[in-house]
Amino acid sequence: MCRALLIFLISALLAGPLLSADEPRIDSSDALNYMKQNVTVSGLVTNVFVSKHGNAFSNFGEKYPNQTLTGWIPAGTPLVSDPLLQELQGKTVKITGVIELYHGKPEIKITSKDQIVSE
């Protein structure tokens, strides 16, 4: 892994997202109540994994399939291959984005380092 990418990812984990004062901050267990809204969700990351198709998933609250929220990083995004992503498991993490429904479960698509903060 190149040094610039590693520095980029470390700063993503340490820096907070740029949030507006009126943006809701919620617990991952309340995510279903904020569909289609841009929010910051906080919760315990119970597991992190990369699928055979290259997408990365961070499940909150409970392990799949009982998670309260999933943060997913599309394949090809630099964050997918970063070993620091695995370090989120077991930590309280904030992710920011629009909550969408996928197979009956709330999720936030993560495409930027500004969307993830490890507490």
C-alpha cells in the first residue's frame, strides 16, 4: 500500500466529518426512523468484512443478518482495501450520509473519508 493512501486513511479515521449544526445525530438502533435523511449515526461496529465482489461492510448493533445499520463501501474505493477498516470492529463509530433501505435494512453508502469517525 502506498504511503499517501495510508496517510489519507489514517486522517479519515481521526478527522471528524463536516457536519451542519442542524444535522440529526442518532443511534444506529433508530436508523429506520430517518430513511432518506442525511444524518450522523453512532453505534458499535460488530463486524467488518469485504465481500467476494469487493464491497466492504461495517455492521452496527448486531452481526449480520440482525444488524441495526450497515455502512457499505463500494468495491474499488480506496477505503475497501485499507487494513485500518478492520480496526473499526468493536469500536463505537460515527458515519454520516443518507440512510437508504436495502433488503429491509437501513444502510449508508460510504464514499468519502469524511463520512467515518472512530470515537
